[in-house]
Amino acid sequence: MSFTSRRLFLFGLSSLPLVGAPKRRTSVLADVGESTAALPDAGFDGFIRNLTEARPIQKQPQLFGIRAPLPRFEDSMDDAASELKKLAETASAQGAAGLIVTHPGLSGNGAFRPVDLERKARILGIAGSICDSRGLAFLYQNQSLEFSGNGVEERALMARTDSKQVSFLLDAGEAMRGGADVAAFFITNQKRIGGILLTDFKDDGLVPFGQGNLPAAAIGSAMQKGHWSGWLVAPLNRGFLEDYKGMREMIRSKLGV
């Protein structure tokens, strides 16, 4: 097994069907946003954080992913690819296992131009290839708009990207806000989902995971039945840093991890 393959197995994201390889594991992570505080010692395997160029971070063994906005691709694909190379280099230099990018979505009603969808899918494919060449996982994190119109944009991006190079970080709460049946979407697309960001909402207000309308029990059941493994991410950066122990216990209670 190569160093890269071994590393991604440890981080729960290898998709290589290696004979005799250890079983993949689900990793429970803390999303700390731009915080540089020490990772809470409450049973988390590691963390993801936002890229902040003004405050570079030294290598950290528990850093699973660096997140940044998807570079603007509407005007120049070459410029966007160049920016993605810089992001991948930064993620690698900081010791991250993967790069995460996010984009607000092409349309608020699912009605977008086919050419825009093709360009977005193409730049995600380029990002996946860049990361793969550097031994990094690549994940795309959705927003709510991509699940409007029955999730047509998110489904189309999955259909138009290579499953070996592009995984998806499902922001469960944002998908729910966009109108998705999150558990059903997960069941159908779990092979493409490398992680689940456990945001939760109640009456359109953000609440800690397990206290809102997110169908946590159904998601947990689907995970178990499908023998899914990947990243489960607690959104501590959304105002819940002080409640990290409660969030971790809720994940264990609702999802069995």
C-alpha cells in the first residue's frame, strides 16, 4: 500500500478496494472555522478549518481538511485552476489530508444555464485531479441553493464528476433548508459522499446538532445499513465552540459513532 493510500485509509476517505486492507473508519471531526484554539479533547479525531492566508498554520497532525471558496471560474478556467493549485499546495504544506471548496450555487430555483453547470463540473474535476496528484482528498461542500429544484444542481455535479477524484461534503442542514429529504438523498448517493457536516436548523434558526429538524435518526440508520464510512463533522464554528462536549455526545447518541 502506498503512503498516500495508507494515509487516506487512516483519514477514512480511501476508495481503493485493496485486498487485505484495514476496514475504513468513520472519523468524527470538529469544524473550527477560523479558530486557532487547541482542538477540544472530547473524542474528536481531528478537525477542519478555513484557509486564512493572513495567518498561516504550521503542520498539525489532526488537521483533516482545509476549506476555501471555489475560485471564480466564470471568466477564466485557467485562472481558477491556477488558484486551485495554490490551495492544494497550501493544504499539503499544512499537513491536511484534503482540500474542501464551497460555492453558493448557480441558481435559487434550480434553473441555471447548462453551460454554467458544465463549467462548474469541469472546474471541480480539475480540482480533483490537482489534489489527487498531490495525495490529497478533494471534497465539494454544498450550500442550500444547490438543493433547490429537487437538488438538480447537486445531482448534476455528482453525475458529471469522477467518483475517484471528487467526493462531496454534504452540509446536511443546508441541504434540508434547500428542500432535500436528507436521509433519502444520502441513501441514494452515499458512495459519493465523503463526509457529512452536521448543521441543524429549527424554525430557520441554527441550533446544535440533534436539537433541530434534521432527521438525525434516519441518517444514522442509513449510515449503519449502508456500512458508510467517512467524515462526520460537528459545526463548532457556528457558535458552538463552548458546547463541544454536548455536540460530541449527541453525535454518539444519534449516529452511534
